[in-house]
Amino acid sequence: MSAGIRKAILIYNPVSGDHNIPHRLDQITSRFQEKGVLLQPYRLEEGKGPDLSFVLKDGNYSFAIGAGGDGTLNNIVNVILKSKLDIPMGIIPSGTCNDFARSLNIPFDVNDCIDVILSGITAEVDVGLVNEEYFFLNTCAGGLFVDASFTTHSELKKNFGTFAYYLKAATEVTNIKPFKIEMKTDTATVKEQILIFLILNGKHGAGFSNLVREANVSDGIMDIILIKNCTHIDLAAMFFKVLSNDSLNDRHVMILRSKTCEIKSSNPVPLSIDGERGPDLPISVRFINKAIKVFVPS
């Protein structure tokens, strides 16, 4: 390859969000080619084509771009970190929620995202690690509603966006089943009957904004939200607060901060990692400070 030409890879999920990225591949590759970047598209589809880890390790890319939602970015980050690759990641948020992109103030217009990546400005961000095996960028969650992200039909998400999750969650309210957890953090042990726990890297999770306003993706600390057992009415009031972009300040909510935590329960608890199905409890979680570089606005 001649001097001055760089090579990058665009890893896209064809069914993320409104399914629009496949129709814009020519526009995206053209923008990068104009700036001396040869962009190789990689269609993220399990079981088809060469494995992403092989492609990334073998490709000698200057950077990787993820076009999709939080699950797509999760897939890419796991490959980069497990393969010990030292390359930055660009983001074109085209999923349903795009919580991590929102925490970094990544724009949603494709051309604006390309401008961010071509500017070359990066930030080092934290990554969570579950059971020393599963990396996550934004959220590890368990309990009520958390399986909505991976059980909601893709066409429903395409047509209704984040609202599709709320529709799915609404159908589950009558099946509220609290579960008892024991959680150990750096400074506390909590034994509580809860409905949901959320371990956050950024401010946003499950499509909700500003769940923890002071959260910082580069401080090496996880923010843990526990929603205790409560009535349907109390739960509805909390969701109304969050949907209204109000503070999650409620007597049924506990917020903890820690670098590590362990969670166990005697109940089977569905677990979601960046919107994808994760392992069952018990789990151990630790945060790795500034584990990966991401292109960000200036």
C-alpha cells in the first residue's frame, strides 16, 4: 500500500435500528477514500464469513468503526481487547438506543460521525469486565425488563425505536417478581429484595437518559443502581421520572459507586450485557480504567 494511504474497517450490523447503514455504504466509503482511508466493510452476521477476530488481527487496520447499537460496539470491543489490539474505535450510532454513543456526545448524523472520526481526536474510556470473560462498554443489568432488548423483534425496534422496549416492558409489569441479591462492593455489602440492578459506565442505559448524571466513562468507577421491591404504582412513578429526564431520586432506589462488585442470588436472574444476553448470576465485575481509545468530538 502506498505511503499516505491508511486502511480501516467498517463493522456494521445490517439489522440495527432502522436498517439504514447497508444503503449508505457507498457514501461512507467515499467520504473516507477522499481523505486517503481505504475502508473495508465487514457485515456482522454470526456464523457467516470469516471470524471478526481473525479479520481484525490479520488486517493491519489503523482503526475500526462500529456502525450499529450498543450490542454491535460490545462485539467489536470484545474482539479488540481479547486480541490485544491497540487500535482506536470510531462510532456511527445506528442502533435502537445507542446509550454509549450518547454518553460520549457522538452525533447521530452519519456525515457528522465521519467528521469526528477523521478529526483524529480520541478519548480513553473505561470498560467493564464480567467474570474475567465478557467486556462491556455501557451496561450490565439484571432483573425485570432487562431481557426486553434481546427479545423485542427487530421489526418492532425498526418501526418504533426505543419506544419498542417500553412497549415490551409494559407487557411484563404484571409479572413483577422481586429477587434477593447479595452484593459486595469495595466499601459495602448489600442484601436486598430488588426488581432491577444496573451497572453503568456512562450516564445512559436501556434508552433512558441521565440515569446517573455525574457518571464518567473515564474515571475507573462503575455506578450501580438498585431498584428495590416496590408496588406497580411506585415503579410507574419512577419510570415517569426517568422518561421526564428527572433525577432518579427515590426512596426505592439505591446508588453505589465502586471499582469492583460481586453479585449473587438464589433466584435465576436474566442478565443483559450491553443489550445482549449474558451469563446467569453469580457474577463478578471489575472496571478497567481507560482500556480503549474512542474517537470523540473535539
